[in-house]
Amino acid sequence: DSGVTQTPKHLITATGQRVTLRCSPRSGDLSVYWYQQSLDQGLQFLIQYYNGEERAKGNILERFSAQQFPDLHSELNLSSLELGDSALYFCASSVGLEVPSGANVLTFGAGSRLTVL
Amino acid sequence: DQQVKQNSPSLSVQEGRISILNCDYTNSMFDYFLWYKKYPAEGPTFLISISSIKDKNEDGRFTVFLNKSAKHLSLHIVPSQPGDSAVYFCAARRGRQGAQKLVFGQGTRLTINP
């Protein structure tokens, strides 16, 4: 158990629908990151929040949005789902604002697998 | 635009031998390079990293080499053990403080054969 909790583990839904993925960071971590891993692809950075504020943005679609709440948990909202949105969505957390370079690591959750039919 | 590439999707090595995983990058502004290891049904876990100002970093059986002129890094595992069987991701960090990003490669599945 990494300390980062993601729910749900698996989700199957239909095109056009909207889903919400939830992440609870490791205790004490203020930064939350969201990544998408599609089939045979590396992890694509979507967005980072630090202490409730958006701090960095990657190739996140306009149909996707995220937020970090006062208790530091985060939600990733995916709407108007398309077949191509089927992927593993990882949440990660770290203590500070800076992306960890080593000793202060980025801790990943086990992921939420989304299947869009 | 794939700035970090792992050109070998898979690698098979005999137990006790050396495993060498390779990674190429295109962006000279990366300041740190990291390797993550991923087992099935788990998230990636940090393995080892190297600053862009160094050319080698060693941690037990794991050594990362960085060749900046070739924009290439490699992870050496010696000796390889069955528990090393996993997917290995190379990642690189870029961006100014407060707006940094980790860019990941596609991963290499390493299988250690007994």
C-alpha cells in the first residue's frame, strides 16, 4: 500500500457519459498529480494541484477537469466520454510544490481503469 | 511529440546476468532523469534518479548512466533477480519551479528467466 488511494479501481461506462475519479493523497502530501496511461503508451501528465491550487497543466482535454479540495483529496472529472478515453488513470502525490527528483519521491496510487464502451 | 522514448517494449534476461534498459530523450532542458518500476495492478514506484549534471548514479544493484551528448540514459541491473520482472519507465523532469512536469517513456517490460 503506497498510501495513495484511488477509487474506483475499475469503471465501465458508455460513450457520452461522465465519470469522476477520486484520489486521496499520502498523509502529509500537498501536491496531487493526475496521469493517463493509454494502451502501450507512457504516462501522460494531465494536471497538478498544490494545496488546492492548480499549478501545472499537461495535455488535458477540455472535456476533463480536476480539483483539489480543502482536505487535499482530488477528483478528476471526465465528461462526454469517447472510446479513446479508455485508459488507466493514475494519481500521484508528493510533499512539496516541486516535482520530486529522487529522495523526496512521487508516490503513485494503483490507478483507476476506465473502459468506455 | 514524444520527448522521452524507450524503444524496446520488452527485454528478457537470464537470472544473474546484467539487464540494461535504455532511454533516449530530445529535450536538452530536462534537469533530472528518473526510473520507475511497475508491477501489475500497482502504481509505478521510484527506483533511482540522476541529475543532468552527473553521468552516473549507483544504488545497490541498480546503476543509471547518463550520456548528455547522445541524449541517452540507461539503467543497469546487476545481478538480475526474478523479482526485477516488471515494467520500467524512464522519466525526465522539466520546467521552472512551481510548474514542473515529468515526461515518461512508454515503458520496457523486463522479464527475468530462472
